[in-house]
Amino acid sequence: MLKVGLTGGLASGKTFVGEELARLGCLLIQADELGHEVLSPAGEAYAAVVAEFGAEILSAEGGIDRGRLAAEVFRTPERLARLNALVHPPVLEREEELMARFRQDRPDGIAIVEAAILIEAGRYKDFDRMILVYCRPEQQLERALRRPGATEADVRARLARQMPLEEKKKYANFAIDTSGDKEDTLRQTRAVWEALANGRQAARPKRVEPKCIKPKCIKPKCIKKAEP
């Protein structure tokens, strides 16, 4: 089984690309969806996260309000690191279970893990291939602000902590630019799938360790409307 990491910055179009790869026959594991599951009241990380961040992050129904939780952590790297330490282990465990099932059912298949910080977390080492999805920074900002509950301050804070694009490209076997229209993105995605399916891609390039990313690395630009 070929294990492929699918990554990219905030609102870069990862999910759109991942869903097309799934339509083409790949197993798609979305780390964000697994995160939702482990943070649910019955999830493995629920109690620990509530104990760490307090009842203020809970909704009236008793579930974790992800908007409140995001506001709590995304402006403070230390708090974000603590959240990741609580959430990532159970997410990874669920991911490995899905991988094991897929490997048994389709040993010659392609498994895609979609996650935002595969490179930053050093998890690129776990995959046979890496796909990087990206777009222009102003598009990331504009797309992210369409999401319910998003605020410009929070989005800018998250963008400021991301690894620069040119650094991320050093880890990628494939790069998909979603700055254009959807058909162009689909065309690129199908080409990547064909290369994976046919085994045409050469060995991965030499990796370098991610650098420490500070908020000043990215300066937000003006917003321009663009479609993914």
C-alpha cells in the first residue's frame, strides 16, 4: 500500500483535492474529521481538553465549541502546543487503525492522509509520497474568512504561524496550485493520481528539518476575491 501525505496551509484547498483523490479510488483519511471525533463528548480527548482549557470552551449542549477553543489557542503558541499534545495521539491511533484495515483489504491501494501540519510536526517521514496544496496568501485569507465564525484577527494569527511556502515545497513530491479555477485544480489532481497509480514518481527528494516558525514570517496582504 502506498501511503501519501496531503498537506497545505489554512484554506489552501486540501479538502477539495482530497475529495477528488477519494473519488478516483484512494482511501481518504481526514485528520480534521478525526479531530472532531476525539473531541466529541464520547471522544478520547474530550475530558482532558475540558480539564485543560476550562468549561468556557463548552457549548450550551455540553460539547466543545471549536470556535471558542480556537480563539483560546491560536494566538498563543504554547496553548496550541498543549492542545496538539492532547489531541494528536488519539487522532494518530484512529488513523493507524484505518490504515491497517485498508492495507488488509487493498494491499495495492493508495491511502491519503489529509492534515494541515504534516510537515511542521515531522510526520512527512511517515509517508511514501507528499502532496502540497497551495494558493496565493491573499486567497487563503479571503477563503478562510468565508468560514462561519472566522475573524480577521484569528485568521491572520494562524497564517502568521505557518511555514513559508518555499520551505514546504522542499518536502513535496507533488505540488498542486489551487489559485486558478476548479477545473485547473482537478486537472492537476488527476495528473498526480495517475503518477501515483502508475508508479511513475521518482524517489522522494532529500528532506530537511523544519525551521522554527515565528509569527513575523508572513505579512498579510490585501484581500482579493478568488474562487478555489
